[in-house]
Amino acid sequence: MLIIHVFVHVKEDAVDAFRAASLENARNSVREPGIARFDVVQQNDDPARFVLVEVYRSPEAPGLHKETSHYKAWRDAVEPMMAEPRYGIRYTNIFPDDAGW
């Protein structure tokens, strides 16, 4: 399993639009066979900050995800909403073991 946390800071006037676009992308992403989980979380004390928690079943799955029409639509829609460039950090799964996903 490959886990990526994507940290996003959006412009304050774009919070609702970013949230809506991200929910649409997440709902479609969890239907992909290579994705075990796709969470959208919003920071309590700064609602313009989000983390996308993406759990992939293989190292190839993120690349396949980026080829989908829903990802491309999300990417293009949210780009002008960014207060700063988003970035991701990759993690290795420890617990639960891969069968637990």
C-alpha cells in the first residue's frame, strides 16, 4: 500500500468551491480498483486548509488515477483556487496490514 497525504491551502473565497470539487473527485476516485481509500479532510482552525488522504493498492495506481477524467477535471478546476502550490508526502503502510484495507 502507498499512502499519500496531499496538503492544500486554498484562497479563502474558494473554500466552498474547492470542497465541492474535491468531494466529486473523491466519490469517483474510490470507485477506481487501485484506490483503497480517498479522504478529504478540512482543518478545524483554518477552513482554507485541507488534506487529501489517498491510499493506493500499488505503486502504479497513483499514475493511473491521474489519467482519469475526474482527476483531470478536479486538477483543472482547483488550480486557480490555490493560495499556494499543493504538495504531497508519501508514506508506507504499517498498520493495519495491507489485508486490513
